[in-house]
Amino acid sequence: MFGKSTEELTQLGAQITTKEIKQQPDLWEEALANYQQQADQVAAFLDKVVTAANGQLVRVIFTGAGTSAYTGDTVTPYLNAHGDRAHFRFESIATTDIVSSPYDFLEADTPTVLVSFARSGNSPESVQAVALAEQIVTNLHQLTITCAPDGNLAQHAEGEAKNLVLLQPAGSNDKGFAMTGSFSCMALTALLVFDQADAATKAGYVDTITKMGREVVEREDFIQNLVDEDFDRIAYLGSGSLGGLTREAQLKVLELTAGKLATIFDTSMGFRHGPKSFVNDHTLVFDFLSNNAYTRQYDVDVMEEIKGDEIAKRVVAIGTSQDNDFSGDSFIFANGDPQLPEAYQALPDVMFAQTLALLSSVKIGNKPDTPSPTGTVNRVVKGVIIHDYTK
């Protein structure tokens, strides 16, 4: 797909999605440069938040719907270990949960930073989650990480003293149905903002993941060989931040194949507790390998178990080589770094998953750019009725 002409891709209905997957390493470099230009502004904003909290621990709520929600699921575990734990605690709560049950998730008297992830900024739930937070939380600051400067969220935040807008590279405002570059750029920006690693270290992480992302493009044949198998089910497993990533990985397959391939996601440890029943001889099982030596043991253990059970079509590890590698099929990044934190590893990992979903969509005869033939699932959610909330 990455070597086809624009005309060939257009005929397959895949020109937009293919381009948007392929360009992500370039976008990550741009997102880093954007962050570096705004680093002083970000630091001032966070200092203001801490000062206003007056010694209280600040809730940082990552929120969004669908892929935007999974962005928070991916970065939160890592930041709870490597963010500023003296001042912040990090949570991932979907806008769909906040809007439907605000009293369960918003705390009126707790200092809060609402971090809104949004490709378009126009999803009804995203707009309403902001409105509810502004209505309920007394000490509220907002960080809007969005790809669309003209979206409702960006426009609402403009000029607000307690709201910092971090616009993503223009190319990340995906025109295809499925979010790809928007997901990875928003995740990267959140990591750059809250990770306590120094600037040079974070720049080094971005340099590594861009090389790894380009490797996915160069090694498309490996992924195509998997897609050529006789399968109709896909399972994604992982741990920590890579466990959060499994939700986004399986969603790409579900979206781009319009549900014609069954999918499931879980943690490496959790999969044995019932969800493993999903696996049959038409199932591809993938596990995102953690670079943490302790956690990695559990990732490898479950893959060796499924391989030994001989119940799956293929069991495949995705990650960087270490002393403890899976004995079966593996997509090992030649440019990977065993010291790369898992939340950053998630970005080239998701390019693998996006590419697999793209190729699977084409295999079943779907059009990746417009995968919902009935039009009942839309690029920006429609049909949501927002109800008034009274305290």
C-alpha cells in the first residue's frame, strides 16, 4: 500500500488513510518542534495550576471520545509513574462517561485540569464535557490538545485565561474516517507536557520513535504476510500503557473493516480470565511487548502459553528485542531501544496496528477512507442528544 501510486490508492478507496498512516513520523517531529516552541508557555501554565491548588493535589483528567479517549488510556499509566506526582494525579475518563454521569466523575472541590483530546473538537460529548466541568468544578483549568483550530473546543478556549490550547500539526487533522496521526500526535504532546524527563531525553525518545515508525512503512511485507492468513478474529494484548493502546489497536480493525473482523483487547495478565475463550484457529493474537523487564515477563508468558496451546492461527509479538524475547513470530524493531518507555513505544506500535487494519480492510473489499457502507457510523459523531444537567 505504501508503494502504490495515488491513482491506485484512490481506486481502492484508501488514498487518504494510507497517506495519513505513512506521514506520522514526520508529524511527530513537527509536534516536538511545536512543543519546544511553547515549552515556556506550558511551564507557566502548569505553575499557575499548582499555585492555584494551594497545596492540594491536582487531578489531571484526560478526556475524549473513542480514539481520543484511548489516547488518555495510553498515556495515563506511564505518567502516573513518570509525571509530577508531587502535584498531579492522572486519570483517563471518557467524555461519554462524564456527560452521562457527571456526578460520578467530576469533583466540585478538587483542583482539576481537564485535558481535552480532540481531532475536530466538534463532537457533542467533547463540547458538553467541557461545559459540565466548567459548571461543576470550582477550581478548573483546561488544556485543549486538538488538531482543528476552527473546531468548537479550540474556539471556546481562545482567549480564556485558564485554558491553554496546544494545536497539533495541520497534517494530523485526519481527513480519513479513522483517526491515525491525530491519535499519535495528541498522545505525544501529552507526554511531552507532563513527562518529567528532561528536554534532551524527550527529544531523544522522539528521534527513536520516528525511526521505528519509518521502519513499519519499510517492512510492510511482514504485515501483509499476516493479513494473507486465513483469519476472521484479531486479539490485541499488552500491559501498562501498551495495555491502554490495545483499545485503539482493536478499534482500527473494527472501524476499517466495518465490523467484518471480530476483535478483542485485554491486558496480557487479564486475558486468561475468560477473554482467552475468544481465540480459535482463525485468530491472530498480537501482544505489544513492554520494555520493562519485569512487566515483559508477563507479556511473554501469555504468548508462550497461547502458542503452546496451539489454539490460534498466529501469535505475534510486537516490540524491541531484549534478553527475554518471545520464541514465536515477532515484529522486532531494528531501530528500537530497549530503554524506550512504553508510552513512547506505543506510537510506532500503533502504526503497526493501523497498517494491519488498513491491509485487512482492503483484503475484505472494504474502502478504508469510507469504511461504513451504511453511513450509520460517522467521522464526527452525529445524533447525540445533549440533556441539561442540574446540580
